[in-house]
Amino acid sequence: MFHTVQLSKSDPTPLYIQLASEIARLIQGDIFPGGFKLPSIRGLSRQLTINRDTVVSAYKLLENQGLVESYVGKGTYVVLKENTTLSAETSKELNNIYCSTLGFSKDLFPTSLCINLAHTIITEEGWGAFSDPLFRERNLLKQNACCFLECAGITANAAQLRVIKQYTDFLLSLFKYSPKKGICIEAFSDLTYSSYLRSIGAKIHEIPINQEGLDLDKLEKQLRSGTIGYIFLSTYLQNPTGICYSESVKLKLIELAHAYDCYIVEDGTFSEFSCTPEHLRPLFNHFSKERVIYIYHFSKVYLPYLGYSFILLPISMIKSMPDETSCSFNEYLLRYYLQSSFLKANQQWMLDSCSEKYTKLYLGLSSLKDQVTLYGSHGGLFFWIKPLRLSCLEVCKLFIQHNIIISPGSLFTYSGKTDYFRLSIPHLTLKHIDEIIKLVELSL
């Protein structure tokens, strides 16, 4: 019956909420009657090829909504009809406040944008818009992408750049490049891509992080095994903690990468949303271009419909990693979009809007030191928050009761143990922020 479940990674709604909504639909449609036993967490994660923690969070959400009950050692069961109080569309109601996604509303990217870009391309390029025999357009696209990355403090040449449509394809190439199958990641991180790597045979090791960055002693202990090929990290506004790595930790990371013959994969996707840009020093640009691979998931922020990422390679990897030479019509659109006034205006609005919202929420939460602890204070699109009086599960349940969807910290670690939750701001209004501060003040 779960073959009908539809999950979309391009949808800004978190996967666990999508899954909970799909199961709720099946329950309300009597496909899953009262007393029906849902699949085990491990079994459903395998069936749907999703992270185990996604299923755990979905089941917890359904339980909070009164749709299912969990029994230790027995499993999760659909409650009887008379005990069900919420509809299948609860998590999709228009009055929900989504603080669980870092992506911006797709309303910022109207279809008229695509129509206007396509019209301009065809007017200027004619039938040439559908072919690129001399690879001219591909080179222009790379040059435009390099110019865009300058706003993130990155300087690189077009030869180092890869414009990637399917990031998982690049990860597969990266995995094949190194004979070492071990990968170190930050103890709290977006598990989407590390879960993919696990599925193709990588051995993932979570390394604790603190206010300075990765715990270098724990990292070196893993590196001594000789099995680590890559260290995945985000040195600036790390997701979900918001920390920024210290200069001394960055320098030591480069030393370790050289000493133990491995590569650092640095994700800088949200770095420009900092409130303190003078501290922005990506590893790739300032310390080493021999051991650092830089990733910027452009479409996560500025073009959610097309799914492009920009990747900068160290010189030694340029010839080994595959590169496209032709340019599809989608990539024509991307190239014209990169040089459009629309992108520049939208980017500035996003930066200004988020700066205002971050400052307001930071000041409000900072005044409630008896209720919550904030981790990281450099700006960004989210807060990593520890409630001091309630458990994280109790806080998530409380927020859901007020139609506020947050991300429990268990979504960001394979251990599933944390007292923190992530609260994201892209979809918030200033009025929402007032409501959240009041809720924390009165209820936490």
C-alpha cells in the first residue's frame, strides 16, 4: 500500500511532514483502519529509500496528532476512529507557519520569470538556443557562475568549476575517485547527502563539533585509521548549529587533510546570509586549493525549480572529474538568470529581509535566557535552540499545537539524541516572530 506514497525532495516541505501527511491521508481514507500496524521504522525507510530518522519523526508527528499510538517492543498502530481528532490535511493547512525549511517561498519565483527569460533567449539566440556545438554557452555559464560566487568570498577560474544538475551523480563520481570509503561529517548536519553516500557503501563517521568547529582530536583519531577519504563540513553558518569555524581550526584542518591524504568538502551555500561578513574566510579561497572541494547549492536558495549546484575543484582533480561540454536549454535559462537584474534584486531583498527577521528574533530569544539557549550568533537563516524547561519532543508538540512546524534536532544526527531543535526564518513574517517569542516566553 505504500507504493502510493509520494515524496518530493524538491518540495520545501520537510520529508518527514510529507510522509506524515501521506500516512494520515491513508488513515483518513480507511486504507489503514483502526488497529492497523504500520511498518517498522527500518522496513519503511528501506521501502521508500529515505533516512530512518525521517520515518521516526513522521511517526512522532502522527502520534502527536492523535492518529497513531506507539508501543515499545510492539510497534506503531493506527488508533480507533473515535480517537482521531485531526484531519489528513492538518499539516498542510494554510495557517501553518513553516520554520522547518531553509528554502524560500516559490512565490518569489513566478512563472513569468521563466517566460521572460525564455523569450529573451530565443529572441537573441534563435534556434541556437537549443544547441551549443562550439561549447561557447557552457563556457559563458561557467564564467557567470564564477562571478556569482564572488559574493560568497570565492575566487576561482572556470576550469575548476562544475555546474551540476544532479548532485548525487557528482557524489557518486567523488566516491569512486577515492579508494578510501570512510567519510567524516559534522555530528549535526543535513543528512540528505551523507545518507545517499551510506546507501552506495560509504562508512559515515560523525565527529563532535563545538563553538570553534570540528573536534580536532576526535577527527584525527578517525583519520589515523587510514580509511577516511573525505571530510564533509560547513565552515560558515554551519547547518543546523549556525557556528563559524575559527581560523586556527581551519588551518589545522588543512594540515590534517595533507597529513592523512584526504579531501575536505566545504559547503558554503548559505554563507552570504551572515550578519558579520567580515569574518567570511572559506577554506577553499584562503587556505588551500589543493585539498578543498567547494560546494554551493545555488538552487536551494535562488532557483528552486531547476536543482543546480556549483562545485569548485582543487587543481589536482580537474582532469579526473567529469565535466559536461554541451549546454541544455535549462542551462541557457540558468546563464541568463545569473546575469539578470531580477536575481540581483531578489538576492538583495532576501538578504535584507532575513537580516531584519534574524535580528528581531535573536533579540527576542536572547532576552529569554531562563527558557532557551541559543547556539551560534553570526546571523543566517535559522536558529539552533535548546529548551531549558521542556524536552525537545515536548517543545515540538507544543509548537505543532500552535501550527508552527519546526525541525527536531534528531533529524540532523544518526544517533538521534539531542536536546536542540532548528527554527528556520525564510518563511516567517515579523508578525510570526512576535507570536513565536510570545509562545516561548509563556510556554517554555
